[in-house]
Amino acid sequence: MTDDFTFKGVYPALVTPFNKEGVNEKQYRGLINHVIKSGATGIVPCGTTGEFTSMSFDEKVNAFRIACDAAKGRVPVMAGTGAASTREAIQLTRRAAEFGASAALVVTPYFLKPSTKEIFEHYERIANASDIPIFLYNIPQVTGVNIDWWLVDGLREIDGIIGMKDSSANLLNLTTILVRRPDTFQVVIGHDEVALPALATGCDGAILLSANIFPDRYIRMQAALARGDLKDGLIIQRGLQKTIRLMVNKGGGLAVKAALNMMGIPVGTARAPLIEGDSLRYEDIDELRTCLEDLQLIKRGPVKFKMGDKTLIAESYPKANGMVPEVIDDLTLLHGEALAGEGLEVAHVDLVMGLRDGPLKEALAAAGTITDDFHASNIIKDLDPTTVFVSTVTIVDEKHNALVYEVAQKAVADAVTRTITDMIIPEELIPDLVIAANVFVHPSANNPKRVHINNFRAVRHAIRRAIERRQDVNEIVARKDSARHPFAYNP
Amino acid sequence: MAKYEPKGVMPALVTPFTKDGDIIEEGFKDIIDYTIEKGATGLVPAGTTGEFVYMRTEERKKLFKMCVEFADGRVPVVAGTGETSTDATVKMTKFAADIGCDAALVISPFYLRPTDKGYYEHYEAVARKGGLPVIMYNIPQCTLGVLQSNIVEDLAELDNIVGIKDSSGHIGHTLELIQKLDGKIPVLIGHDECFLSAVAAGSSAAILASANVMPHIWLDIMDKVRKGDMKNAAKLQLSVQTFARIVTRNGGAPPVKAALRMMGINAGYSRMPLNSGGTLTHELRAEIQIELEKLGLIEALTHPKATKDIDIHAVLGKFGVGPDYLQDAGIGKGSEDTVSVAIVTGPKHSALGSAFVKLLVNPRVGHEALTVILEPNLPVRPTSIMVPIKKIKSMRQASLFYGPVQSGAARAVAAHLKNGKVPDQAIIDNVMIMALDIDLNSRNRRQVTAATERVVSAALGQIWK
């Protein structure tokens, strides 16, 4: 039994690429190469992000084999060998050791919630039967079981248990664990959103889902903290916060896979029951895409816009893999819809765009005119391309009026401007293009900042969806029965 | 003096406030008269539904006085005398005793909340010193603390403790109390949604928010259970279930007050911060109205049925889209009693593309077009909008149209796509406009969704065979 394993740096909790047969070895190796090249100091196959509960025993063993072989001589492997039953966890740990894993990450038993006595015995048995050192893994959000600091007091005395990953984001419990541990017990943070405070308060490293994407940034964070530069660490964490908040809270591995696919690192889709458009909502996918653009992780390239016989080219279009057609062949009339946000400040936008001399003529003709019993619309001042703002809600009071005609209108203008700076629209096309946005602001909305953010997002997404013709017919057909219109149900 | 025994159904009286926050005495009296006339067996002023946390000590005292005066001996008054501190609770209970209240409803201390021993000593003090029979009150949704059954069992031994009101909505907890107390003191059900289950299991009285509105229905259910007519008891409970759910899950007082106002009783408004339309939204008011109509508590307006054969040219003409726009468009129609549709579709380069834009960005008031979506962020192809033929004047209409109708229409299109019935060229090139009419008497949204899917499917079948 060897206990000489020291956790250093940042390990990604690898997503698992699947194909019909099982683990997609080619994509898995591709991903492992990507993370090692990007600075990962180790890898974790079959963690929570790796959808280990959607894998058979043999598939997990196969994943260990591939991971150990692909990482060999470069970085250590910490295999996710936890299971609901003690017996299976022991067997998985043995198999991981055979392939050369350096350590095992063992999640607490889940679903049937054992008592602390039984949790203690579970770990004792696994450690006794294992040739490689064990890390405890606490993730109460999904297991329903929490490892309290006073339980760690006992567990860390067990021979072979040398450390712990805490994904709870409960800094109270984590801090107590850190204060009470001897130097020999290693503690790593497993929750991306609190990586900085956890590392700053004494964690030895991190195992993170977003380290599939940018492990280097966490390595730099750790280095900054090691030299006492909290400010640098803070800058790094804050730069990632929105991206990781989306991924952690909207599907986990499902979201990480979506991100990697968009970046051109193919990892396939998650296994059912996880599907895109569900916990990772359509608006989250679009938002995640813009976050990755901000981090310069989305490739840019040309997209052709056909305008009669002319072809205009957006040279630096942000081409999230799999979302963007090479050619936009008809600019007569593009139609997009988007909802963003929730509650009373929700934004729901219907948007049409197209060439000035096409059907959008109707929008230009109606703008600024007042016809009895028809909603008025206006062209937004000082904005290119020409944009018609339409509010179809009946104004109830002055506050509502301001939210519609000041806040939401400004949001539309900001989103159109942002689309131009996003380089979505070829410059020569701008004078010929007209956009019209139908905006709805709830009469009871209150919070101007959220009204702005939600309408900004919705318009930005609607423009892209109109151009890229999303969602596609396959998605419409696939979700015919499971789609849930929020207002279609009885109260 | 005979010991007070809670029984029957008592309203947790709302406290009517003006929009400025003053108590409306007349309204308070009207609610008391109405509920007693409908059979209420007691009155509970200054409970959770009475917004007691928004009232100062003196106001609560005034409210108790009013309640005793207006009740005029017709039914007992159970005063909500709970405060956060034990001393204040004892004082308030003494006051209620002095002015002639019959019992006190005492909420478990909240915000700074004790654990078990503290609860025991709190209730013991109130029972010993308050001078009134005490009903303990468990509502963990608000207090964040639970009165566990072992504490309640111990307290039930005290002379002046005469009941426990459980509003937890946790039927396991309610039944635990009924079982362990074993008739020693009654368990009053305080959660409208769980009324039947609790009464059937042995709860012998109730204090309910919705008993401001419909005490007679609750009493009827109780009566049926006692006679062993479970089938009709269940039928009645389920008929009020939606209203009960609306009340318990939307702040209690605001929906109850809205319902009473609709019934012509001046129940006023809630006090800040519960009064700005964040809790009681326009949409929720529309739902309350539908439920009251269903229960026969207010008169229902009757609406015309859906138009059978929609003249799409005439309809769109009224929205500024004349016949010129519709040349070469494919037309399909479908109709049932609940919903009917006419669909036009054609290439976006044709005049129909202009009609599409015009209807969307220059809509007639009350006839606003919306994208046809399976759910938000999942619109159908070919690119489609839908327009209501009847003017949308109320939230009720809006809630039928921009929900079930939208969903049903989208499902029909998706089904046609799935069956390969829409030509590839049309998926890319076409725009589609659906004009829809609905029977506004419809109340069941699932049926509206299904009917819309059928009629839109029939209409699409005429266009793409």
C-alpha cells in the first residue's frame, strides 16, 4: 500500500464522451490531450461531471484504462471509483489501481442514505481493500449525504485515506476541516464558484468541472495566491464567475460538454436523461456561448451573406462549432424569438430582420405613424442598422412607461450595437439591413437593471437565432411532446 | 365555566386595509356577518391571514374589540395573540381575555426562535398567565420552526391548552399529531389543501384562510365525512382544491381579499410590502375569478362560441392586411366548439412576407401577433405567427390564447414536421399566419391545448396533404 501521493495544482473532473458502444475512446483521448496541453496537472475520470452514474461497471473500467494510458508519464490519474454500494466501490478501486491510477476519489454513498456509522465503515472497508490512496468526496447537493467536519476527524485517521474533495461550497464546514487537519491530510476544493476563497483559505488544489476548459486559469490563480497576490487571484476568478456559474448550475457535465463542443473539442452529447434545452436551457446555451466568446475560446471565421447576386462576408464571425451555417443565403426575412430571465422582469422578444426593400418595408412604413387602435412603433435614434422598436403591451403607469420606452428600448439598442461589435453582421450590409423588435415588459416589473439585462440578452440571442435559423427542425420534432409551454397548464 | 372546545370551521379573518393602510371597519363587519351567515363556527382575528405581523399592539387590541363587538355573542372569538416574545404574548392574551374573547390562537415564537424547551416554557407561561384557553399554532413555512409532536403532547397535559392548529401542510406531521394526541386535545387543520385528509383522519375543527370566502363548502365537506359519504366529500374538496392552492401558495391574504372584493365585500387590500402586485398578479386575479365562477360564488359572464368558418380575408383586412397581401397564399381551416383556426402560408418573398411583418410590428390593439412556439426559445418552422380574432381584453383571454392555444398550435406544426408532411422548400421559404378564435367560456387548459392541436392539424392537412 502506497500513500505517497501529493495533490498538486488543478485536475479537471473529465466529461466522458460517449458513442453507441460505450466510451468514445478517440474523443476521450482528444479531451485528455487538450486538458494536459492547457495545463491540467492531473485528471479525474468518472467523477460527477463524467456522468459516472450513467455508466456501467465495464464502461467505467474502460474509462480508467483509457485515462491511465493517455496520461501515462505526463500527469497522475485520480479515478472516480465511488459507488452506492461498498462492494462495487471496492471493485472499481481495485480495477483503477491495476491500470495505474495514482489515487481514487470515492464519493459518499448516495440515494439510500446511510448513517454516519455506516459511512465510516464504508470508507474503512474501501481503504483496507485498496492498494492506492483514497480521497473522500463530499457533494451533498446530489448525494443527500454531508460529510461534517467532525466525521472527517475520524475518517482521516483511517489508514489509506489521505485527502478529501469538498464540492459542497459550504465554506463553514470546509474551513473547520482545514483548521483541524494535520499537514498530511490533503484537502481540495471541488466547487468552481468558490475556488478562490477555498484556495485562499488553505486548500491544496482543485478538482473542477470547468478545468475541462481552462485549467490554466486556475493554475495561475494558485500561483498568484502562492506569492501572496490576492488581487491577481481575484481578477482571474471574477473573469470566470459568470461562465462557471452557468455551467455549475445549469447541467454540470451537460453544460461542459456543450461548451467543449462549441470550442471545437468534440465530446458528444450527455447521456439521457440529461438533454440540452432542459436543465441547460436554450437561453443558457446562447449565454454560455457569449461567455466563451468573451474568454476568446470560440473560433472566429468567415460567414457568407448572400444579397441577390452579391456576397458579403462577415470575416470574423464567432463560429461556435455546430451552431453557425457557412452561408446565409436569403436575407429577405429572418425571424427569431427569445425569452431571457425569469419572474416579472422576464423579457420575451419576437424579432424580424431583413433587407430594407423587402417585407421589412412594412416596419419602416408603420414606424412613427399613429393610427387609431393600432400600436405605435418608432425607429430608435442614432442606431445602425435601422431598428424599429415595437411595444405591444398596454402601458399601465409612468413607471411601466419608463421601463418600456427608456430601459427596454435602450436594451434593444445596446444589443444591436453589441451584435455589430460581435462582428455578426458584415459591415457593408449594415446600411441595407432593418431590424424590428417586439418587446414585452410585464406591467408589474420593477427592477430596471434586470429589465435591461434580460431584454439585452433576448434581443442579442434573437438576432443570432434569426440569422443562424435556430432551433432547427430536428430539435422541434424531438421536443414535440416534452416541450413545456409555461402558460399552457391549469393553475 | 365550561372549557372552550374548538369545533367546526372558522375563518382566519382578513383585516381589510385601505390602500393607505387604514383599517376598514365596515368591511371587517361585512366579512364577519357574511361568514357567520354562511355557518362559520367561530372567528379568528389577527391570524397569519389577518396580517398580524403588520399590526402594532394597539391596533391588534382595537381589532379584537371590534371583532367581539361585531360578533355580538353569535359565535366565539379566538384571538390571534401570538407575539415574538413570551411577555408580550402573555400581555396580549390577558387583554383579549379582559375584553371577552373566548380563546387565544398562539403562534410559535419566530425570528429569534427557541428549540424544544423554549417552546414548552413559552406555551406554559401563556397558558398559566394569559387567562384564556390556548390553541397552539404550527406554521413552519413562516416561523421556520416546527412544533414537534413530543412537545405538543407534553403541553396537551396543561389545563388551559385546548388545541393545536397545524398549518404545516405536511400531512404526515398532521397525522402524527392526531395519532399521538389521541383525542386529548383536538388538532385543528390550518392548511386549506389538506382539509379533507386531515378531517377524515380525525381532525375535528379548522381555521382556514379560504373560510373567509367559502366556510359553507368546508362545513359541507366536514358534514359529509362525518356521515361517511367520502365520495362526495372528496368531490367537493377537489372542486375547491385550485382555489385552496392559490390561497396557500400566494401569500394567503392577498388572494382572499381579491376574492372577497370580487364578491362585493369590501375586504380592502394588504399592507405594504404585500400589496404592490408582486404577490397578487393580474394573472392570479384572473385565475381567482375563474374559480369563483366555477364555485358559483360570483356570476359567470357567458361568451360566444368559437366562430365556425373564419373568413380569413375579412379578418386580416381588419388588422390592416388587405386581400392583396394574400394572393397565392395556401389556405387551410379547422374548427371545433372550443377553438377554430384559419391558416395562410406562402413564400416569404411573396406579399405574405409583408403581411407577416405588418401583423407582427404594427399590430391592432388586442390582436397582437406572437411567434408560434412549443415553449419559449423553441419556435416552430416554417416561421409562424398567430393572431387572436377576438380582441384580447382581459388576462383570462390572454391566459388562454398565449398558453394553451399557442402550445397546441405549435404541437400540430411539430407533428406535421415529424410526419414529413411539410415540403423541405416550405420549411425554409414559407411564412405562416394563423388566425385563431376561442370559446372564452373554456376553463380547462388541457382541453384547449388538445382542441387547438386538432384544428390546426386539420388546417395544415388541407395545405400539405
